[in-house]
Amino acid sequence: MSTRRKSIVAGNWKMNLDAAKARSLTEAIAAGAKQTGSVDLVLCPPALYATTVAAALGLAAGVAPSGVALGGQNAHDKESGAFTGEVAPGMLRDIGSRYCILGHSERRTLFGETDATVNAKVKAVLAAGLTPIVCVGESLAERESGRTEAVVTEQVLGSLAGIPADDLATIVVAYEPVWAIGTGKVATPQQAQDVHALVRALLGRLSSPTVADTIRIQYGGSVKPDNAAELAACPDIDGALVGGASLKADDFLAIAKAFG
Ligand code: PEP
């Protein structure tokens, strides 16, 4: 964690919960948010429950009294049109979202998203006034064959191609080794820090080292209350993207506190 960058901890609820549970989880997190210190908190519920979460956060009034922000899990790259089942970035914005996760490994592996797809979505999400949380990360086979650096380099440069430095300065990148997502196998702090330093160097190539120094890079992959502090201590880890542990208010708040 750097003193130059405010950490950001986001919960990716994936396709879990129902409306009542989404509301009560939001209320519990909002109630505890003030005790987490200096950290930005983001909740990314299933799209169908985004308005439920927005209401529970008090976003309907335009301001979130708890300071907890709302985010999407995915968005289409077009503003509107005949795209059955999809959600436009402007719709997320319309209901009070400030962030949107893009290029999550589940989107890449299960829904065929490529760096080009992610790149188009990053541009659309930025155009709608949202902050993209752009996910990158290698599979187990890629790590074991020594390809982590090559894979992450291709994903960062491809997903963020053609984004002006001013916009790059506002984005969030999430390094999520695929082998650590939902498996309980967290990357060691050194493994994570090494890739975070690589990502920051790549962001510097795309903009400048000065801009790259301001961009927040989250770690994601089996982050829990008992491993968050050692990750938070790494100089280039500026927060966490949390899956499973974000479904329990106490765990999510404890992780946030480790970064706060
Ligand atoms: C994720 O899906 O982004 C994630 C990091 O999941 P988990 O925390 O459950 O590994």
C-alpha cells in the first residue's frame, strides 16, 4: 500500500444472493464502513439488484452517506440498442454506479471475452463517466510454464490500448491470478507484488511513470481477513477485488480495514 494512493476494496458478488440478502448485506457493510479507515469501498452486485443496493446505500438521494460506492460486474460496449440481455454503461451510471468491473477471468473464460472486447468496454465505460476496474491475470498452466509476465503484459497492453493518459490516470486495474480465484490458494505477497510492479511499469509505458504512480492496482484471488494485511503491506498493492469473502459483511469489512 502506498501513501500516495488511497486503497480501494471492491466486492464482486457475482451471481449470488437474493434481493433481501443483497439489502441486508449492503446495510451491514454501510453501517461498518466508517470504521474501516481511509479506503474506498465498492459493492458490485448482480445487475438486477443494483437498484436495491443503490437504495440501501441511499444513492437515490445522489449522495452515499456511508461513502460506499456502487459498481457493475460487466457492461456492454454500446450505449443502447438491440442487445438482448445486456446492460449499457449509461444504465449503470443512471442508477448511481461509479465503477464497473471489466474483463473478469470468468468473463474471459466462460463468455469468450478477449482483450479487444475488454478494450471496447473500457472505452465505453469511461465515456459513460464510470471508472473501469480492469481485470488481468494468468491461469495455472500459464504460471507453471513461466508465461505469467508475457500473458499479463499482453492483457494490460491489449485491454488498455488507445486510452489517453488522462483517462488511464482514473482507472483501476485488478491483478487476479486465475488459479487463486475461488480456490483458497492466495498468491504469496511476493508473487503478487512482482506482478503488480510489472503492471505499473506497463501502465507507465502506456502513459508515463508519473501517471502510472497514481493508478490503483488491486489484488484479487482468495483474499480473506487473515491474508489481507500481508498483501496490503506490499508497496504496489492498492486494495483488493474480493469474491467469496465479500458476501460476509464482517469479512469484507475486516479486509477493508487491513487496507484502510
Ligand atoms: C473474484 O472473483 O474476483 C475473486 C477474487 O474471487 P475470490 O475472492 O472468491 O477468490
